Amino acid sequence: MKLESVWPEQSFDCEGWRGEMASRIAAFDWSDTAMGPIDRWSKSLRATVQLLLASPVPLVMLWGRAGTMIYNDAYAGFAGGRHPFLLGKPVEEGWPEIAAFNRNVVDTCLSGATLSYADKRLTLHRNGQPEDVWMDLHYSPVAEDDGHPAGVIAVVVETTRKVLAEDKLLKLTQTLERRVAEAVAARVEAEERFRQVQKLEAIGNLTGGVAHDFNNVLQIISANLQLIELATRDKPELTRRLHVMSEAVARGGKLAAQMLAFARRQPLNPAVVNPAKLVADMCEFLQRALPESIKLKTSVSYDAWNLFVDRHQLENALLNLVINSRDAIAQGGNILLEVENATLGDANTAGLALPAGDYVRLAVTDDGAGMPDSVKARMFEPFYSTKAEGQGTGLGLSMVFGFVSQSAGCVDVKTKVGEGTTVALYFPRCTQSESQDLDGARPGASRGGETVLVVEDDADVRLSTIDMLAQLGYKVLSAEDADAALAVLRKNPKVDLLFSDVVMPGTIRADALAKIASAPPYNAAVVFASGYTRDIIFHEGRLDEGVVLLKKPFTFDDLARTVRNALDTRH
Ligand SMILES: Nc1ncnc2c1ncn2[C@@H]1O[C@H](COP(=O)(O)OP(=O)(O)OP(=O)(O)O)[C@@H](O)[C@H]1O
Ligand SMILES: [Mg+2]
């Protein structure tokens, strides 16, 4: 039904009077309400209802003291599930959850005053659930024909979305400063870490290079000393002096090995190792390295996964860490040695230079002095030590760092001055089972009559090696590089063993030469002698099948045993 039919004297067909609410208002029986039957509505009431219906702004009129509700289409949208129940209802019944608020509105406006609220927060049950709603509310009195206030017209503009958006924005702005500071700090830390890596890389290259040449010098001295020793067995005075010199060479060799370890270029002999067993085996020995005032505890997870590492170097690393902890404990304290599995996801590798995956974590924790930032920043540098002259070389952590990195793991250090330090070593999990320890089963050195081809570019090293092998009863051929070695091999196909340096000049690489020599028709055994390796003979940290490595500087006995063993186990 159209309003016009209710008010026949209305001559204008106004579009704004034709919505859903116009029909509902026309159809509604108003007789029992404060407004009375529709056909008796006053001019003023009719005019206000028409104004309300034509407005695109949500408007509701509360008529009389009861506040009988009559509203437009826009307000129906605002009312949600309460529409159309609200039409013709007293306002306190329509919105019981805010009855007191509306009572005040009606009373105030019927007394002729107005009310306004900006972003007023009220809790409404529009759709059965309580929800916080923000609104701009403006209330003003509506006059009857005689001029006295008889109702209230309310402009209801919901501002919930705007308020929430502003709130969010405000919070964002308030935390912006903190977030920028955090981002900057993270960036500075990442840059610092990168600088540290670069610095260690540069020092590593330098140290590795020096150690390599140093090793060759030691090899020459060592080999010749041993040859002299053999020739002067009947002169005890000389033997004593030679012995002192050999010990000095051994010390130099150890230093070179430590430097190479840091440079990640020490020749490693990785094997499958059970870390729980390794730590259990080491415990007694470690305990002996500690004074009684320091207690060593272990927490070993017995289902710890296997590792593929150089067992000797791992023992060495743990010993270094325990000794560092010992030195950090002044009066008395505790050291904890832990072994546990660690599965790193993408999130928790943050800070560790490792891809996600399965790792074994070996950690040494002490409650000693801890490290200030200035020490922590330099702890991996070779020759960096805070200990008194003669107490520390500063190579301990450098070696640990180099060895762990070379074994595809990483070192994580947490330390606090006055509280203590945890140095954790992470190694990738190895799914193979532990191999038999062949060390004990090796046959002792014996003299042979086989032919050995020595390939070495440093003439002095070559000559001393030839001498030693000759002393051992081998027939020795030699070449100064792999190209020359190949020519020798072709002329002497009965070579039984190739004894080769790893890094040499020439067009053929040592590993290629080894492949040829070990294949038919030669079928020679191969021993590499090296004090310095890159990945030429190591692939993914392992030696190629059938390749034996002798570390420089080597002793007469090392050479004898390794060559004999390689010949005896040749297929
Ligand atoms: N557990 C620890 N607690 C406190 N400081 C430590 C700890 N471990 C290492 N440091 C600090 O790091 C420095 C370097 O350690 P690193 O093991 O490389 O050398 P060092 O122990 O001084 O000498 P070296 O190990 O060659 O005998 C130490 O001098 C010490 O200041
Ligand atoms: Mg140390």
C-alpha cells in the first residue's frame, strides 16, 4: 500500500516515499501505539515521517514518552536481525540492552534539548550476539502541530569500521618506531655476521697458504732427519740431538695441522661415529684433565643419531671445549657435556648457518666467567687468546670452528659474563651404521720388493721420500708431476703403488692420474700424501673408494705402515 493512499490529499508522488519501510508503515496498525491510527496523524507527524522515509541517512523517530519507533530503509539495514521487529515498538522494548541510554534520550529531547555523540560505543545484540558498535548519534526534538516537543528524531550513523581502522592504524604507528628499530638491529646483526664470516674466510686463506708451505718445509726436514738417524745409529750423541730436532718438527707439524684445521683444509678421515659411545669413552679421560673442584656431568641421549666425521678430530674438539671451560672456571664449578638429536625446521635454523634437517648437537656448558662481546667477536680467530703468555695459543676454537664447518656442521656459542658459556656443535645426521674400526687390524710395516712410483713437484720432498722408500726395500721410480708420471707408468706397467702429492702443476690432476693408475692394466694401489686438501680428492668430505691418504709431515713409520697396508689390501 502506498502512503499516498493513506493520505489522499497528498498530491506529489515523491520517489523517496516508496521504499520497503513506506509499505510497512502504511500496512502497520498504529492504533494501539502512542501515534494513534495513521489516518489521524497530525500534519507535523506526517511531514516528519515523509522526511524520514526520503532520507538516505539512517533515521529513526521515537514518538511520545514511550518512544514508539518508526524508521527508514537505511535504519532497517543498521538494525540487522532486529528489523522488522522494531517497527511500532517502544524503544526500551526494541533495544532492551541499551534501555537506560534511550530513556535518557527521550526524556531529554521531550524537554526540548538536543543530544549529540561522536563515535559513541554501545554493545548491541543486533544478530543475537553481543557486539561492540560505534556510532555518531544526533538526537533532536520533533514538534507537534501546536509546537510542543512530542517525539525525537535520531540520526544514527554507524562508525564501527572507521573506529576499528583508526585504532589499528594508531597501534601500527605506535609500534612503528619499535619495529623499525628491530628491523635495523636485525640488519646490523646480519651485516656484522657477514663481516665476521668474511674476516674468518680471509684469515683462513692466509693461514691455510702459510701452513701448506710450512708443511712441505717440515716434510723435508723430517724425512732427512730420519734418514740421518738411520745412518748414524751408532753415534748416540748425534741420535739424541736428532731426536730433539724430530720433536721440534713434530711440534711444528702440530701447529701447521691446527692452522689447516681452521682453514678447513686439513685432510679429514671421516667415518661413521656413534656420538653417545664416543662421549662415554672420553669421559674418564676428560675427567682426568680437570681438577677436583670442577664437576663434569654428561647428559647423553642414547638414541643419538650417528655422525659422519673424523673421530679423532671430534675428540680433539670436545677436549678443547672442555679445557676452555676449565680455564673459565676460577674457583670451582660445573661442566656439562650433552649429546642430543636436533631436528631443525626452517624457523629454528635462524641464527644457525644450517639448512633445515636432522642434526646431532654436542654441547659443552660451563658456569664459568663467560665472554664479553669483544672476546666473543674474536674467539674463532687463530692466535686470539685472552690467556697469559704460554697458557694458550688461541688455536683451540679456531680448530673447532674449521673442523665443524668442514664437516658440514656449525658452531653456536651462547655466553654471558658472570654466568657461563655454552658451545654447541651441530653435525648432520648420518643414517649409516657404525663401521668396523680397522685401525687395530692393520698389519705392521714390513719390507717389500714392490715398485713404487713417487710423484711430487717439490724436489726435496721427492728425494727424501724416494730415500725413505728405498730404505724400506722398495724399488722406486719418480716423476715431478702427473704428466711425467703418466709417461713413467706407460714405460713401466708393473708399478705396484702410486705415491702422489695432491696439488701439483701440470695438465693432469692428481685424481685423474690415480684413476688411470688404479685401473687395468696397471691395477696399482694409490697413496696420496698431503698436508693440504681442497676438494680434489675429497668428495662431499669423503675420500674416494680405494684412496689412502697420508698426512704430511709423515714419519718413517707412518710411511712404512701406510704403503705396506695399501699394497696388502690392493685388489
Ligand atoms: N668456555 C669459555 N668461557 C669463557 N671464555 C672462553 C671460553 N672458551 C673460549 N673462551 C675465550 O676465547 C678465547 C679463545 O679460545 P681458544 O680456545 O681459541 O684459545 P685459548 O683457549 O686461549 O688457547 P688454546 O685453546 O689454543 O690453548 C679464550 O682465550 C677465551 O678468552
Ligand atoms: Mg682453548
